[in-house]
Amino acid sequence: MGDMRTTVKKADEVSTASMVITGLVGGWLVARETGIRPLGGAVLAACGAYSARSWLAKTDIPTTAALVGTYVGAFGLSHPLAKKIGPWPAVALVTTVASGAACVLSDIK
């Protein structure tokens, strides 16, 4: 077989908007499809931590804090929003906002 090295991308090379999408949408799907909410939370937390590492490397502490707040806030807002507009539209809306913020404030700099 081939070489099976495991390496982590440099923090400043990570597309955090993609990680935010993976964390919010992927976490929601994992929780929904498995019925194990903590498993979805683990996906959410892992993507958030990996993104925060990159935000800190690419920006500054206040911007990193704002992006972490946006990510966590998106997760928190999706629940009450889902009761009003449905789960998939709620997840899509908050993910669009959070990933857009990550793109503008970190990824395209």
C-alpha cells in the first residue's frame, strides 16, 4: 500500500468557511441520521476547534472571538429558528451567515 502519513494542514492554509459548513450541516445531519445528538455535537465541536485554530493564525484575537461567537451563535439560533421555518431552512440560513463571516473575515484576507 501507499504511504499512510497523517499530517495536519498549516492553520493559515485551511478554508474555514468549508469547515463551518461541515460543522453546522454535518453535525446536524449526523445527529439527525444517527439519532445520537452528542455525536453530531462532536462533529460540530471538532470543526469549530479546527476553524478557531485557523482564525487565530490568520487574524487576531478579537476577530477570532467574533467568529467563534458567530459559529456558536449559529448553532444556538438554529434550534428556535427551526421551530419557525423548519430544520433544514434554519440550518441552511445560519450556516450561510456563519460561513460567509468566516470567508470575509478570515479566508479571503
